[in-house]
Amino acid sequence: MSKFTSEQVDYFFLRDRQNWNVSLSNDKINTIMTQDDSQDFVPETVLFGTTLAIAVATKLKSGLSFGYSHRDYCGMGILFQDGMYYYGEIWDGYLEPMLSFEGEVAFIAWLAMQSTSSLARLDDEEFFRGNQIVSRLRLEGFLEGTSSIRDYLLLYHKL
């Protein structure tokens, strides 16, 4: 991974940094963002549970989707559409379903039994391991409307 320039750091993170409860310099962010995610992944095996799963299902039903949207591989995402919940890879902002769930009950039952580690794709090709996964912190950030970069820093670097 190449280093970010100071201008890129400011462009991507300055607005979001105002919402963080941490203070970071551009050099610290550069150091963090150039490390290999899969090697720094902190396993978390605590199940998401029913409360979190219900909250996520409800927010998805409101019309919001969970996932990143940028060029190329955007990681894993979740979408509610036409009465179905979908979990899958996002490429160029478009979700390619790997799993689908008919109705809320099936989706909640599945998500409640997952954890950050179970959805980290640790048995997959190296590129996908821990790369923009569905994690507890990202789900909580989705519910609270917080920065995904903040979640990344908390998950991988315990800030």
C-alpha cells in the first residue's frame, strides 16, 4: 500500500476527524493506513447478539444500506431490498449477494450468531482477509452514523 500525501489525508479525513474522540496527526494516520490490515486484525469472537441484529435490520429497512461505496473492491455489505436482506461483496458500490434472507426473522437470527471474526473472511484469499469487513464497530457506527475511519482506527489500532 502506498503512503497517503498530506493533502489526501486532509481531503479524506479532516471532516470525519472532527467527530472522533481522538486527536491524530497526518503522520500518525499515514502510518496506520499503510499497515497491512490482515496482519493487524484483532480477533473478536463475541457474538453480535439479537439486540444489535434487530437494530441493524430496522435501520436497513428504513432504506439505508451498510457498506462502503468507492471504486473497485468496497468490502462486505448488507442491503434490504424488495423484502429480502442480502449480504455480500461490494464492487464499485454495487452489492453482489453471497447470502440472502427471506424476511427479517431469518436475517436477525443469522446476524445475531455472527461476530467480527466470523465475518472477517480469515479463511479466504489474503486480499479479502479482514479487508473492509462487517465488524461490530462498523455496525455500531452504522447505527450511530459515525465515521468508518474512526471504526477502522479503533478496530485495528486500539485508539
